[in-house]
Amino acid sequence: MERAVSLYTFVKGVPSVSVPFDGPAGGVVARVHRSWRSIPSHQTRADENLQGLKSPSRVRIGALKIGIFGGTGDLGGGLALRLSRRNDVFVGSRDAGRAKSVARELTQMVNASAFMAAGEIEGATNVEVVEGCEMVAFAVPADTLEGFLESAKEFPWKGQIVLSPVTRFEKAGGTFAYRPFSLGGRPISAAELVQETLGEKVRVVSGLHCVPAARLKDLADPMGFDVPLAGPRDSAAVVAQVLEGIEGLRPLFAGPLAVSASLEALTPLLLNIAVRNKLKEPGFRVVG
Ligand SMILES: NC(=O)c1ccc[n+]([C@@H]2O[C@H](COP(=O)([O-])OP(=O)(O)OC[C@H]3O[C@@H](n4cnc5c(N)ncnc54)[C@H](OP(=O)(O)O)[C@@H]3O)[C@@H](O)[C@H]2O)c1
């Protein structure tokens, strides 16, 4: 498998990022370009649509097929909407009918808004998401993660990048507290649990924990959030590139996957601050 994006260091100006993916045709099947000037000969339908819709100075060329487990839910739905600006998105579900119905609703939301989406939103079962997508987000409830991973182990993974926004916390005595998972008697973050369970068939990147679903779903919301990412640098760079396609999100590299527990623990911290300071749907931003 090609080792891609090794030169991408979260510094502006690097011309392109390629996503290694052993798809049905084998080898690299997707290429994300950082500059609108370098229009590739194999440009996608999404690229063509974007060129017609936006002024070139605002357009970055490139699109992936991105699937979302739990795409029928709050975070998954919001993410599907925003990602469709550049990418074809597959709303994943345990139920094919629910997936298609939610995909139709989300498409109607896009069509009824001023949001310009170059990609399509379609419904798929979770297995179909793995069969057809180059990147997969795990937008399933934290308390179902361990059980879901048991079935996800059997899915036909091909080296995809997996984005884990999962964070588990509990409320005790009026205070939210982070609750890690456990593996072999040691505490472990959600993202590390996904990586350990699925093994080398996936490359897990942790992120998006502090982006409220409601803010993603409101397509007129400018957001303005930072999104710290933890994981292997090359995989995190690809996720960063994808998230940069969402206006109002700034990806920041936080470190290897071992940092994920700190990222996941930001959510209960933010909730404690929100409750005590009467903040509605707050997000995370680094000043410096
Ligand atoms: N909500 C937020 O604002 C937010 C923000 C940042 C991060 N997150 C994280 O994102 C994840 C999803 O949160 P959410 O609020 O979007 O969850 P949610 O709306 O409660 O559920 C998402 C979807 O997960 C699927 N699901 C439910 N039980 C499942 C199971 N046992 N196995 C497999 N799939 C199951 C369902 O889809 P189907 O029934 O169609 O399969 C459901 O629509 C959580 O881990 C959370 O920590 C949430």
C-alpha cells in the first residue's frame, strides 16, 4: 500500500494529499487536492459542480466517498450535511430503509437552504458503507460502541481511515465526568478501543468531540470551532483536509492516538462550563 501524505505537515502550501485505499480496483483511488489551480484530469463530479457554483478562489478541488455509521442520528446527520459540500456522503444505519429515508430528509434540507453541496447524500447499511467508502466516521452512541465493534469486526475493511468522535462520560452529583473504556483491565479511550479492536484493517483518527450536532445541522451557523485531531500524522492530515472543507471548522493536530483520552475528556469539561455559565451549544477554540 502506498504511504501517502508523508510530506503533509499541517503547513499550508503543500500541493496535494493522496489517500491510500485498497478499493476494488486496488491502490490509490482518491486524491484530495489542496489547490484549486491543480485541477486533476480525473476530477470528480463534485469538483465539476463546485467549479460551477463557487468562485475559484474559494474552491479546493477534491472529494471522497465518506460513510457515517449512525448517520441517521444527531451528529451523523449534521456531519453528513456539512461534508456533502465537497464529498459524496453515505448515511449508514443498521436499517437500510431508515438510512434511505434520513438521506432523503437531509438532501431536502440542503435543497431548501442556501448551502451549496457538490456531493450527494445517500443511504446505506453500515456494511455497505465499509464496502464503498474511503473514510468512515463512527457516529454511534458511546454506550453502544463495544457491542457495535463486535459486529464491525466482521465488516470488509480495506485500510480505510476511521474518524472517531465518540466520547463517554457520566453525570454524578451535577458534574459531568469522563468515563474511559476498559481493555484488558486498563483504561482506554474510545478511539484507541476502535483501533485495538479493528486492528490494522483501519487507521483511526480521533476528533470532532466538541462540535455540537445542532450547530452542524444548522446550515446557516458559521460555527468557528477548532477541531483537535489525534492519530497517525498522515491519517490525521487526510481527516484535516476533509474537515477543512467544512466552513467554520479548523482542524489542529494534537498528537498520536494516545492523546485521544485528553480530547474525549474535553466534552464533559465543556458541558460543565456550559451548565455553570449558561452557554448554549458551546464549542472549542484555541487562541494563540
Ligand atoms: N450529539 C452531539 O452533539 C455530539 C457531538 C460530538 C460527538 N458526539 C459523539 O457522536 C456519537 C453519536 O452521538 P449522537 O448524539 O449522534 O447519537 P444518537 O443520535 O443517539 O445515535 C446515532 C445513531 O447511532 C445508531 N445506533 C444506536 N444504537 C446503536 C447500536 N447499538 N449499534 C449501532 N448503531 C447504533 C443509530 O442509528 P441506526 O439505528 O439507524 O443504526 C442512531 O441514529 C457519540 O459517540 C457522541 O459521543 C456527539
